[in-house]
Amino acid sequence: MFSVRYLLTMLILTFSVSLNAAIKELNLLVRTDIVVPDVVMNGDRHIFPEGDVLRVGIWGAAQPPLYIDNDHHAFEGLTADYLGAVQRMLKLRMQLIYFPTEEAMAAALAAGTLHMVAIYNPETLMLTPPLIRTTPYLLDSSVILQNTKNNNDKSLTRKIIAWAGPQRIGLKLQQDYPEAILQHHQTYAKALAATAFRQADATWGNASTQEYLLRYGYSNELTMSPSRALSNLNISFGVSPRYPELAEALNMALRMIPLAGRLRIANRWQLQSHYVMKNNPLALTPQEDNWLRLHPFIPIDIAANGAPLFFRDESGTWQGIAKEIVDLISGRAGVLFEPVTPGQHASVDSTKVHFSPAVLLDEQQRAQRLFSRPYLISPWVLVQAVDTANILEMAGKKNRRVFSLNESRLNAYMAETWPDITLQTQLSPQEALLQLLSGKADGVIIPKVHADFLLRNYYRDRLRIIQVVGEQPAKIGMAVDKANAPLIEIINKALLDIPPETLEPLISRWHNLPQVNRTISWHDYKDVVLKIVALASIIILICLIWNRHLQRVIRQRTEAQHALKDQLTFTNTLFNESPVVMYVRDRQARLMHCNTAYLDFLEVSLEEVVGKGTDVYRHLLDDACLQLLEAEHYTTLRQGTASMRDVKMQFRGKTVHVFHWALPFRDRLGAVVGVIGGWLDVTERHELLLALSTAKEDADAANRSKSQFLASMSHEIRTPLHAIIGLLEMETRQKPAREISNNVLVAYESANALLSLIGDILDLSRIESGIHQPKPEPCLLPQRIEQVINLFRNKAESKNIALRHEIDITHPCVLLDAMMFNQIFSNLLSNAIKFTDRGYVSVTLYQGSIDMNEQRGEFVLEIEDSGCGLDEDQQQAIFEPFVQTGDRQRQQLGTGLGLSICRKLAELMGGEIDVESQPGEGAVFRFHFYAPLVDEQQVQQQQAENVPAQGQLRIMVIDDHAPNRLLLGQQLEYAGHQAMLIESAIQALVIWQQDPDAFDLIISDCNMPDMDGFTFARQLRALEQQIQRPRMLIFGLTASAERSIIQRCLDAGMDDCLFKPLSVDTLMRHLSNTTHHLSPPAPATEQQRQPGALPAPCPLLQELAERDMAGCLAFIDSIIVSNDEILAEINAAHDSAQLSQLGHKMKGGARLINATDVERLAKQLEDKPPAEAVMAIKSGLAHAIAELEKMLLAFKNSLNH
């Protein structure tokens, strides 16, 4: 009795075949989208015969998953997915043509109307001439499907074999199965169903198709095993021999499809990875590959094998661990293994390969056979009867006999450990156990894998495992004769290719697998009523489908009518309601149609303009605009191309800017019959562009003003710093180290740090260009840490915070940018103190790894505090510019730039800054950086060079500002040089001309009235050329922050440029670099007098009086004389530029001695006030100077007394 499922399958398949009975074109339906590259062929060759269309042939019944016939007008399946990928890679369009027969497709190929075949294997499809076979896109093999446990390829004698496909397959099957009865079916599904429903004994087919069909209802009834007929069924594209370039392009495309894409396609159609071409997955050599082609069938010698490795079950089917591993190797190597029983040895040709899938790997046997790597390792165990004692422990018993397999290491171990035990060998574990049961042996030593399986299934209550024997386990592998050495290499590569996650579960399953009996499927007991219901359901379903089809046709017609109306309404709405002006004119420029925006813009009605030309607009638009619009109209008509341009209109007395466009309007024959045009009012955009241009000019002007402001600020800040730093430095140098106050040292270091910071901030060229590169120099890290901590110690003590530090490094001398390091450390330490109200701040410097080969070390500076802490969002935000955390009071103490700048500086130094913190638990900031290691002598040498030895020089100092001139003279005298102080460059030229040999060096300020330092240098160089004098050394001195000033000095003829504030070390280093040929200077003498009783008007005079009484008196006189001279010049001057310069000069001296009133009035004069305010400023300035001179004279008199 036929089941309902069988009848349903036959009905669907018959209906499918009937629909495919004629040649037709199919649509390519790609179900798996993968990422593929483009294919670029070498050279300029025509790959495809006719443009971009490639005609591909398909014939015969559907062959899932290669070709699935779900839709009779579409081609889908695994092959379709590969065709889709190739189509995209080669940038072409494929035309798929279905042929009902092989002959029809062959005729199309012969006629040249077909370029290639989609599914091709030369073993199954023989065409004349043969097609060019591409690289396989599916690795396939032949299989036999039988009812469960009847899957023995050898048991098909006089059995019915169902098959489907080309007739050439039947001829091959008849050769390989001469005694079988072949039964051909139109479809692959019918052939499979014949075996499932007992209409045939077996079904032959390709593995991918049968595996795919098994998942849909036959997995319980049928089992699959390899077939010896047509074992290689790899699927490729077949290309007509007329187009070899096409075959080459297809091969290149298939090779370039990524493995991930091929696996995705296989997985989409539920195929495993071994069906995917992996480009020689076993990495076989040419010799190994050639050996496989010569030996497609390999006999398996199973004479010495036993369960559970390789054995036959009750139905005669081969099973076991080795059997499954051999199947895995067969799939990977593409060969078929044939079991050969002991009785068949004589009939096997001696030239064939003899392969043993499960042997003990005995080293003494390697001389006769070649062994593979072991795939199973099992300990040797002693098996005895359940009621017996351990034979190995019965030392007093005589004639102990133990049977075992022949393995040299086990034999040697037994002979050495139990020499009194007689050891006999057997061919198989079963034979050894039978000897034990018959009483001929006291025990049996076999691998545990055999013992577990045999005892569980056959001798459960009779035998038991006593103990493990031997130090070396049994190793089980495969073996071949030495004449076939390539085979053992192939097997080893295949075993290595089997992943452990596949091999281990396989072995574990057989350790515990009992005998398996076939289960009967419930499909065999279908009720007859269900068959009738199924048939009725099919008929009803067909009627419903047809009714649905008619409803869909009616609905499509109704929807088309509604869509047409909607389209018309949409077009009218788009034209009439659009806010953009639109119109349509004919060839005579008469208005045919316009929208509401057109009428509103011109402020006319439709009746006034429709059907009329451009003359009606002469009272609305100016003549130039009207002529331009007419020219655009006729140009578009004549050229037939669109035109777009900006137009300026004079409309009703006002100017309007519009963007006008005109498009040619064509009839159904393509002739231009009119113009569709319009415009968009862009007046507002035009005004915005003008405003943007004006804003850009304002921004450029502001940027220039900013640059000028920064340059001026640099000059003004550096001028008083020059005196401050110079005097502090003189204080530290003229007193013994023990007498110098710590406050003075801190003030001096802070002033230098401020100078460096100002130098970086006000360096205009760096700010404009963004260039800030490290300048590494040798330095001592502990010294840097101590200096920065000393700067912040008072601040920490004022908040009662414990400031402690620890230094744990073995290489203190490194090469780095000390200023960058100080800036990073100072900022992190300042933040830690600022955000800590109580507790401590800890600084730790420790060393990481050291690369002695590259002399490079890793260092970590860690600043830990017990402050308020940070949450995760704050930890991310604090490194952004202008971002601050904490309360508002603390935020007002900074700009939010510190940590952002620190991170950038750290990156410039090749390091990084990170933070660890929890709210309320403080924070830990770490600065990781790498620095080259240097010898400590280099640091000491550099520090020694900061006080260079040089000869006593006669130096002319030119500076119009008396305090700066006096300070530079004292610095030179301290350095052991003679200095002549001159106020003006003109006077200096006269003095030099009188005696050119009286001076070794001239230091001239760059910015002076009457004659600046640049002009002085140029005139001096000219005089030297006139009298043919040797070149005099000239140094420029400036407070400008512009780096370009150095080039100006060199261009003017100077030899070097010094920047204010100028330290003694810097001055001496510059002098040493130029005058190292003179004798060492005499040490400077110290002059210390007690200051007078009156307090000094400013700290500068107080420090100078304590250090050098005579110098202080001279300094006061120079200030009074200088102020009187400048005031006289101010009273005599009337030009605003001259007054501004004199005000600037006066302001610098006043700032030096903290004369705030004089500085304020001089600043007003420098800013070029209105003419009516000049007299009042002069009068106030005279009064302020008089008051200042009274204080200075009183302080001077107190010093004299």
C-alpha cells in the first residue's frame, strides 16, 4: 500500500516536470548574498562574445540543492548563488535558458547561441566537442542510499538500483554493478522515494543532492554510504570551447570568492564544509595528487581488526571507529576505500594497495610497513574472569599464562617485570578473550578501547578489567605497504585536517555505544483516510490558488487606474503648489502654463499673462533682465539643452537676485516644442554671502590685531622680567649658597618657569602654526622632581596637606625635554593639591623595563591624592579643552586647558597619561613615558658648560632704557668683563669710529629711538668695509617674542640675538661660544653695605641696595636723569607717533620700579590719545615724575647716611 506522502511527492514532481517541458528563459534568483571583489583581467581582451550578456544553459530535472524548482520561472539554488556572485564580479548580465533535454542544449552550444553550462561534470555529461571545465565550485562524490542497516555497497547483486540524471550515468552504473537491475527516474526526488517506499533496494546519486533530500522526511528510513561508481562528481561550469577567455575569467572569479563566502553559500543550503573547494585543503604535493588520480579505489585489509575499530554488525554492515575515520579521510582526499575480507585476499590483484585502517603502531614492524600518526591512544589493561584474583600479584603460582596482542614494547615490559609469566600473542582481541573463556589463559592484556566495548556488549557478567599494565599505552593508527609511500603522507595530512572536536566525540561515542537495532518509522502505518484528505486538500489548494490569481489580476487593474489618477493629481500639485516659480512657454515664447508662485511673484493674474509673450512684462522688469530671459529661452530651444544661471532683476523699483533655469520640453517624437522654466529667489542668500565676505575680512583683521597684540604683550612682559630674573640671579650668584634664602631660590626658579611658560605662550609663530616639538637634553629626573615639589610645598603646607614623594629608579640620567616634563608634572601636582582639602598628595617616580641594547628606559610618574575623586564621565571629560570638574569655586581657578595640554605634550614625548579614580576616594594620575638613558657625566658636563670659561672682554652696551642698561652692565661685570654703557646708537657709532680697537663686542638693543639696533649694525658693517676693518662681533638684544627677529638680526649683520629677560648663564654661554680664545676672567668682587633706615620705594631697589650700595646709588641717578630727559622730549614733541614711542619708553622704566602712576600716564600717551587730552596727560606725567623723584632722592639720602 502506497503511503500518502509517496502519492503527494509523485503528484508534485509530475506537475513540476510537465511545466518544464519547453525551452524557456529563467530569472536568476540569488538567495545568498556574499561580499566578493571585482575581477580585473590582464590586457585588453574581449571576454564575452556579445556585449555584457552571457547566455547560460540549464537542462533536465531539478537537482537540489544545485537547482531547486520552487518557481518555474526562476532558477535558484547553490548554483544560482555562485552565478550571482560571478555576475557581480565580472560586471555582466546573465541570461539563463532552460532546455528540457540534453540534445537541445548540445545543439545550442554547437550553434554558438549558448556560451556555457551552469552544472557540468564530464563524467556525467558527454558533449562533442567537450566543454572547457572550470574550477569546481562544489566538491561532490557518489553515494548509495539503502534502508537502514542495508547500506553495503557489495550487497547489491540482483538488487534494484534507482537513479536519475543523464543517460551516461546509467552506462557507468551498468559497468560497476553488472548484476544489479537499474531503474531510471525522471527526478532525483522520485529515485530517492523509490527506495524509501520499498520500490527499489537502493538509490544511487551524488552526495550533496541525496543529503539535501534526506532532511525532508527520509532521515529515519535511509542511510548513506560511498559508492565506487563515478566517485568524482565535482560540479563546475562548462564553457564552450569557442570562448577560452571566458573560462579563464570564470576560473579567476571562482578563485577570488573568499572562503568565508563559499562556506556561507554551503551553509545556506545546509551542506557541510567538506563540499566547499578550499584550494587543496590537505596541501597535497603534485606527486601525492597524481598518486590519488592513479588509485581512485583503495582496498581495506580488515583481517586483523576487531570491534569497536572495524567490524560487521548483524546485518553485515561495516561499522566502527576506524570505519568512520576512514569515511572522513575519504571525503577529504576524494578516494573510495573498499573493505576486503580475509577470504577475498587471493582474488585481489597483488599490484593494488593494501591498506590497514586499525593496527598497533609497533616500532619493530616499521621495517615491513609504513605507519600513520596515531588517531587513538588506549592503555593496556589486564582482563580476567570476574571470580579470579589478579594473576600478576600471584607470584607463587606456577605456569601463569597471559595472552596478548603482538606489541614489542608490551612484550619487553612483561619479560622484564614478570619474567615467570608465559606471554602468548593472538591476532585479535576477540580471539584472545575466547582463549581466556576456554581456560587456556589466566588473563588477557588488550587495549582498553577493545576491552570496554567487548565486555559491555558480549561478556558483561563473565569478564572484568583488573588493572592497567605497562608504562606505554597502545597506539592505534593506519598502515600501508612500503610501495605506496604517498598514501601514508596523504592519510597523515587528512588526520591532521580532522579537528579534535570532530574526532574526540566520535571515539567517545564508540566507547559507550551498544548494539543498535533498526527502528521502524511511524510513516509506515499511515491511515488510508489521511491519503484521501491529502488528495482533497491538494485539489482545494489548486482551486484557491487559481481564485487568488484571478483576484490579484482584478486588483492590479484597479490599482493601475487609481495610480494613474494619483499621478495626475501629484503632478498638478507639484507644479501648482510648489513655492518655486515655474512656467511653460511654447516656441514663440507664449506662456502656456504657470503656477501660483509665478503669479504671486509678478503680482499679476492668470488672464493677464497666459497665451501672451514677454512684451506684457516690460512695465514690470527692466530691459536688461527681459532681454536676458528672452535670450535664455531661444538658446534652450535652439540647442536643446538645459541652462541655469544667476540673474539680477529690477522688479518694481527693487533689486532681486534669482537663480533662473530653463529646460527643453519635447514631444513624443523628441522634437523641442517649448521650454519649462522657473526661478528661485536667492536674494537672501546673496545678502548672506556679502555678509559672510565682510565677516571674513573682519575676522582676518581681528586675527592680525591679535598677532600684533601678542607681540606687544610679549615685549612688555619680558621687559620687567628681564630686571626681576637678572637681579634674582645676581643675588644667588654673589652670595654663598648657605646664605641664600630658600625663598630667593624658589622665587628665582618660579621666575624662570614663568619666563619659559610665557615664552611658549607668546611665541607667535608657534601659536599660528601649531608647531611645538620636544627639545631633548640630558637631565637628572630626581632633580626635576625635587625642583617642582619645592615650588608647591608652601601651597600644600598652607592647606595642611602632607606632600610626600618617593623616587625608585636605577638610571636617573635621561634625555628628554625638561620644560615639557616640568609643565606636565606641575599641572598634575597643582590639580592634586587644588582638589584635595585634607589628607595627602603623594608623588612616586619608578622605573619599568629597560632595553639595554637601545639604551632606552620606561618610567612612570604617579601623582596620588586623597581628594574628591572623579566618576567615569569626568575621567573622560577632563582631558577635553575648556572642560573643568568640581565645584564652581575651584573651576574659577583655571581655564580648563591644563590637562588637555598635558595630554598633547605627553603624546609629543611619546608617552601617555591615564587616570584611576572613584568619587570620594581620591585619584591617581600616571604619566608613562620612555626616555633614552645617558651617562650622568653628560649632565654634569652640561651644567659645567652653563658657567663657561672665557676671556675678559671689552663690551659696548647700547640701550636707551637706563635700568636695563645698568642691569646688563652689572651682569657683564659679574662675569668678569668690562662694560661701557652708551644710551644711543648714534653716539655709539661716533665712539667706535674714534677707537675701533677699544671693544671686543657690541651688545645693542634692537628697539631704540632715532636709530634702532638693526640700522646701527648695518651702518657699522658699512664703515668696516670702507676702512677695511675686521668684522666686529655684534649681539642684538630684544624683548620681542617673534622668532623672526633672529633672522632680522642676522640680515642686518649681527652675529647673534639675545632675548630678554637675559640670565647670566645664557649671557655667558653666548659669550663663550664666540670668545673662547681669551684668557679666563678674574672673579667678580662682592660689595655689600647696610641699607639706610628708610624703606625702598620698590623691591628692586631694596634688593639692589642690599647687594651693591654703589650700584644702587648709580641706578637711582640713572632713573632720575632718564626720566627728566624723556619728560623734556615729551614736552617738546607734538607728533602722535613720537609721543607714543616716548610713552612706551617711559612706561618700561616705570614698570621696572613699580611707579604705577607714571606707568598709567605713560600707557595713555603710548595709546595715541586725542589731541585735546595730550596736554592734561603731559601735566599729570610731570607731576607724577616729580613725586617719584622726591621718593628716590629721600631713599638715596637715607643710604648715604
